[in-house]
Amino acid sequence: MSYDSSNIFARILRGEIPAHRVYEDETALVMMDIFPQSRGHTLVIPKAPSRNLLDADPAALSAVMPLVQRIANALKAATGADGIRLAQFNEAPAGQTVFHLHFHLIPVYEGMALAPHAGGKADDAELAELAKAIAAAL
């Protein structure tokens, strides 16, 4: 399958749809997941167009992975999480719902179960507050 530039993340990258932005540089956009699995669930979205890991340019991957690590550390500091889960889905049978490469950074809290992937929508005010806290921890 080929890349579809009308996917929601491509539209967010072009500024057509609002998002709770945490950070942005030439390689990627970092934003809050509006359907979080836990408090602070964050997405790192490479700007280079690719459907997922399977068709991504290796140079784009190597450019974005240090940012994934940097955001994970800031996320852990800002939320007080006990750990961070990194998830990335490739094609619908594997759980991918938006067909633009992206990395989920999901805070894990001891004794708290994660919500289902793409479960309930989070409160916008809470997402805005979390985005600011994570950005400040960078």
C-alpha cells in the first residue's frame, strides 16, 4: 500500500487540524495523544512521509530516534511515571489506525492498568497542561 497524504497526522503536520503540541523541529512533531492509554500518552510523528516503519527512510528513522529518547525522559520527569512504554504499530492487523509513521510514548504507573489503544477521548484542558509540563521538562 502507498502513503496517503490525507491521513490525520499529515493534516496536523500541515496545520490543517489543531493538536496539543509539545515540541517541533525539522524532523518531527511531538503532541499529546487525544485518546491516551495513560496520563501523559505522547506521540512522536516524523515529518518525512511514510506509512509506517516498513516503508520509512532509514535516514528519517535515525534522525527521529534521539528525539524519541529525549521526549521519553522529559515525559517520565514531567509525569512522575514509573516507566515508559514505547509502542509502534505497522499495518491494520498489528493495530495501526493512522497510516503515518508515529511512535507512542506511554507513561506506566505502578499498579495502574493501561486503557485500551484508541479508547476514550481525554480532557482538552488536561492535555494542554500536560503538553506544557512535558515541554518544560525538555
